[in-house]
Amino acid sequence: MTAPSMGVPGSLHARLDHAVSDLRAAGFEVRVEESVRQEGLASGPPSTRRTELAAAFAGPARAVLPPWGGKLAIEIVKGTDWKALAEDPTWFVGWSDISTLLLPLTITTGVATIHGGSLMDEPWELPAGFHRWTEVAALPEGASFTQTAAPYRRSRPWSDWDEEPLGRAEAYEEPTAWTSLHAEDVELRGRLLGGCLETVSLLAGSSFGDLSGFARRHAPEGLIVYLEVVDSDAVSVLRMLWALRLAGWFDHANGILIGRTTAPDTAELTQSEAVERALGDLDIPVILDFDTGHQPPQMPLVNGALAEVELVDGHGWITQHLIP
């Protein structure tokens, strides 16, 4: 466990300890670096975070799991030796700001990464149709796994960790379903790539966010691009999606998955209208309210996996194939 973005403040160390205990109880050996318990906007200066991340990958660990996201992972993108991280493939797992690091590792080296789950998410139960990241990481090369859309989501605001309902019956209480922007039924196939819109959009136009290059090198099947919004208003979302269009993010896309969000609408534009205005004329399927992002639950999605996504008669599922 290392914190390449933000560490965990003292007020939440009890939850952190709970999460580590859960993993150890499941039979995992867990090492928690000092950065994980650091306060502040970031867990340390960029050079320290780069060094610690490199050491985590170079060590005996088979997975690197940050505590959660943050705001400043972008500071360590340049200067990180991505090829060195890929030499002894280790699963890199996370979401939110951590997707700022997952995506460059997959795009520049072709090594798969797992978007979904973080150390602080460990105590939560997942819906019956979901896999935990630990289950996905344990699969052999060539394996496949299928997840079905969640019937319920969380709608309540976050509370103190010791008051959180961690069981699926209490935690996820509001009905939810995937919807299509256009056609009622959808079938997609392609390699998965994506992350948190506010952070991965910062990579557009650089070699670390070159989805077109990845598609040419690794995805003759085409891409399925997935994106989720933290808290940006609808106009900002529209702008970011257009920035990705200009950077060629959807040139090789067979479809787009947009995660659920509680981000605000504006007086003249809703979140779904922002997506339709930015992506509606691409002539590819767009699925809304997908199970990824800052409104739990979220599925683990493997960057680089060959995936098939279907939405039929209101029922959705995704199959991921761990095929090079």
C-alpha cells in the first residue's frame, strides 16, 4: 500500500486499519508504507511519491493498492519510469485520481491495470453480480469474467466511517439501471480504457493519454472508452468531453460508457444533456449510469482487457477477457 496521490488523515486511520485487517483476514500479506498515513494535499513531494511507487513495483508485492485517490497524481506522471514499472508486471489497482497513473502505465507499456476498488473501499460488500478486485487479479491470463449491472446504488451522502452501512442491503438503497443515449438495446466489443474524467482528461494530447496510439498498437478490435465524473458541473463536463474529442479519444471507439454521478447540473444543462451534446453525434453507442465512479457500487474494469458489453431489455452485463 502506497499513496502516490493523497494520504489518509488521522481522523480516518481507524477505517484504514479496518481495511488492512480485512485483507489480512482474507489471507493476504499487506505492507503499508508511511505515505499512506500522511496528511495534506499530497502524501509527500513528487520525487518521494515516484520513488515509493517504483519501490513498490520492484519489490515482492503482486499488487499495488493506494488508499484512495486525491488531486495531484498528475505531478508524478512525468518522470516516472513506466517501462521499469512494467518489467515485472504487478497489478496496479485504484480509481479516481489514481486513474491518472493507471492509464499511462497501460497506454505506454501495454500492461493491464485495474480501475475499481481502493484500500479504503475494502470493508464494503459488493452486489452479488460484481467481482472484487482481488478476484480479478487472481485470474490467470486468458481467463474471462462476467459482471451484471447493479440493481441498486448509494444515494446518501458520506458519513463518518464507523457509521457507514457496509452491507449491500443497507449501503445501496436507490434503484439504478444502465440506459442508452440512443438505441434501446446495445452490444459493444473492444478494449477497455478510461478513468475519472477530471483527471484523465489532463493527459489528452500527451503520450500518456494517447488512446489512438494504444489502439493502433494493441487494439485492432477498437476501444470501449469509459469515463466518470466526480463533481464538475455539466458545462465543465461538456468542455472536457469536447477536449477529448479534439485529442482523438473516440476516433477508435466502438462505444462509450459513462458512469453514474452526483455532480451538479447547471441552469441550462444537465449532466446527461452534456454527454449527449458532446458525444451524441459520434454514431457510436453511449451507455449512461454505468457502474463505475464516485457513486457506489463500482465494477472493476481492466484497462486493456477485451470486453463485451450488452444492454438488452433494460438488463446490462459486461464480460472481460484477459487476453493479450
